[in-house]
Amino acid sequence: MPLLNILQFPDPRLKLKAETVTTIDTEIMTLVDNMFETMYEAVGVGLAATQVNIQKRIITIDVSEDRRHPLCLINPEILVRKGSLIWEEGCLSFPGVYAKVNRASEIEISYLDNNGEQHLLKADGLLCVCIQHEIDHLDGITFYDHLSPLKQQLMRKKLEKNRRRAL
């Protein structure tokens, strides 16, 4: 399966909103497989289809230590948010930078799996944060958008520094 190209900030395509998936066919199933392979290769715990320039409401997640608990969320929707927590997040579209973001500490979501079956899921901890982060991507929001202007400026500088080092 081919690896997909992960868009890097400040690519304007990261601001696009994803469309609802209406049919889960072989094309969607192949995309999900490719997203998992890309996410694992990039050593990420979550990937939204919008990060690979596909405007579909699809997320792949695996927060397990052994990478044996993949979770595919199609058309995820947060039904309940409770509490608050601050978590230091990273993002495959922002390589090498991290920022503390305030998120709900518990959520309940509905979603379809890659077989088209409807599920409800309650999440907390890393899974909760990851789901919220990736759903933001589907809505054209990055964790950068949750930061103050000063922190955004510092993140931009660090990203530039990292890019220069990589050349």
C-alpha cells in the first residue's frame, strides 16, 4: 500500500472542511488502510483524511503501545463533552513542535467503523485528546488555532528553524 503525503503547516488545504462519507466502498477501505500505514510510518497516534488532502470525514487512531489496536472513525460526531484538561499535543502536520491545548477530559462520540456499523464510544485520556484533535482537523481547525497569538508566533519560528535544519 502506498504511503500518503502528509500536508505540512501552513498549507492552506489544512483549513478545508471534510465532507460526510455517504458510502463505504473499496475506495474508502483502501484509503483507511493507506492512512493507517502512513500514520504508523510517521510514528503518529492519529491521522485525519484532511491531513492527506482527502476531504472525507475519516480518522485513523491507535494510541496503544504495541500498535495493535487500530480504530477507524468514519463520520465521527462528539455527542457529550465533560470536564477540562490541558494536554501537550503534537501533530504530524507540525513536525517537531508541541503545545499545550485545553480539551474536554471526557467525551462520548458516535461513528461508523470501516464496515459501516454504527458505534458509540466513551473516551478519556490520550484517546479522548486524540479524537478531539483529529475531529478538529476534519473541521479545518488545527491545534495551532487553539493557541494565543504569542504562542502561534513562537510555533512558527520553531517550525521554520526545524525546516532549515532538515535542508
